[in-house]
Amino acid sequence: MRYLRHARTYDHPVASEITPRAVYAARRDWLRWMATGAAGATLAAWANRQAWAQTRAPGRLAALPGAASKVAGAVTMEKLTAYDDVTSYNNFYEFGTDKADPARRAGRLKTRPWTVVVEGEVRKPGTYDIETLLKLAPMEERIYRLRCVEGWSMVIPWVGYSLNELIRRVEPTGNAKYVAFHTLADKTQMPGLNSRVLLWPYVEGLRLDEAMHPLTLLAFGLYGEVLPNQNGAPLRLVVPWKYGFKSGKSLVKIRFTEKQPQTAWNVAAPHEYGFYANVNPTVDHPRWSQATERRIGEDGLFTRKRPTLMFNGYEAQVGQLYAGMDLKKYY
């Protein structure tokens, strides 16, 4: 069956096990500063975020800074995943099914000019160019966990703003119950489209209340810079409590609908990939357990896998969205 073709790509390469010297030094300086008792909890979180970001900013792409987010749950204090790991180990099947394919092949993607069509059940449909979207709302930095269905995870400092900033401006009608997100499908730029592993274009979807949640991010950058092509440039979705395949990349269309949209992986393998895709350690994938995960960059011989957290650790913020639902049936 076509969807099994990707199963061989889930091996995990050994990532660097050595913390960069600059990162270690920044962390040590921050701990010394904290020992003075000079900061409260909020300032401490911001100082830690700044120390990591400044020390590890790659300086490879255009800068895209963001202010500290005030959204509840938008900043985790966990160690960030190294930039090189974030940008070299990717799922972006439009460029190939191997985790290294996007970094090797996405350089051909042209991200200017770029437009996003907003249509469907909205009072103000329209076409937005990327420059307009960049200025639509103040940029924030959100340090989110990213958990993928194959069992690996990362911690990434994204830059963007809540998707609800755009949604409010287009004014969904009373018929709007869902939002579908379409990724670019251009064979001249995306060699992976020649494979039949999925039906193209790649489409993902959310319920409207999920899309409106403050944690749902329209992301334009990471690590204080614009998104690398392989990570979904020039803009992508990030839904931190769901498995990574829900967060569509290189978006060209956002469509509001009354009926639940058909999504790429749910069409390809409905018994493996449900519409909701909420991170749930008690619901196994048919071919592997979801109870634990491997954090990329912590692949040492004696490193144990981490227990997977319900809703990827965002249960306090989003659990109420699913009150009364059978989360094993609606996986």
C-alpha cells in the first residue's frame, strides 16, 4: 500500500551528543546571574530565553526577532534543540521522504513573491502577500515542543503570532466550523511531488476553535531568523499539542469550511492517522508505541527515551477543547 513506502524512513541518525562550548558558557553565566537572586520568575524565564537565543543565533538568514510571548504556556524552559538539528532533520515530503532530503533539496524553493489566499466561509476573503502578513501583528518568540508521530521530538524557538490575529480580520461566518491549510505543490521546485506517497497538494485542517486558540501559531521564523526553506518558509503553522504532521508548511491557501476537510495523511492511511492527531501516549500508532519519545540531540548510547506527555505537555492550556470526547476514538 502506498502509505507504507515511508515506513523505512523512520530510522533516527545519531545526532551530536556534545553541547557546544558557547551554549555551555551562556548557560553557566545565566545560572551565576540567577544565584544572585536578582530576578523574579518572569524575568528569569526571559533572561534564559535571551541567553540561549543570543548564544546560538546562527546568523545565516535574515533576522526576524520577536518579543517575549505573554500567552500562557508559550515558553518552555527546556533545553533548545540545536539549530543544525532543527534544520537538517525534517519531514517535508514535497522534497523527499528521507529526513535529510528537505535540507538538501529545498534550496530551490522561491519564497518571494509569495501570496496566501484566504477563502471559503469568511466575510472578508482575500489574497495576502507575505510582506503584509509579516506586518499583520507583532512578532513573538514561542519556545514550543514539537512531537512527531514517528517518536522524535525537538524544542524550537519559533517566531510569529497567533493565527487568530488573521482569523479575526477575515471574519468567519456562522457556517465556518473548520479551517483547511494547503501547502504549495509545484513540481518545478518540489521533486518529492513525483512520488505517490501522498495525494498532492498537502492539506491539513483544524476545528475553528483549535485554530483560534492562542497557542496556534502562524510562524515566519525560528531562532530569531526567517524560516529556512526546509522548515516551511516563508510561513507555516505550528500547533504544539498535536503531532507535527498537523502543522502545514509553505502555506498558499487557508480555507474556512462547514464540513471537516479531508487531510493528506488521514486520506492516505485513515487507520493510522486520525484527523485530530492530538499527542496522546495512551494511543499507539498501529506499528509502534507512542508512550515514549527520543529528543533529537540526546541520542547517546545510554540516553533513555522520554515519557510522552499528554497533549505534548499543553494539557492545562488545551484540554478543555476536548472535554467529553473519546480521545482514543477521535485520535
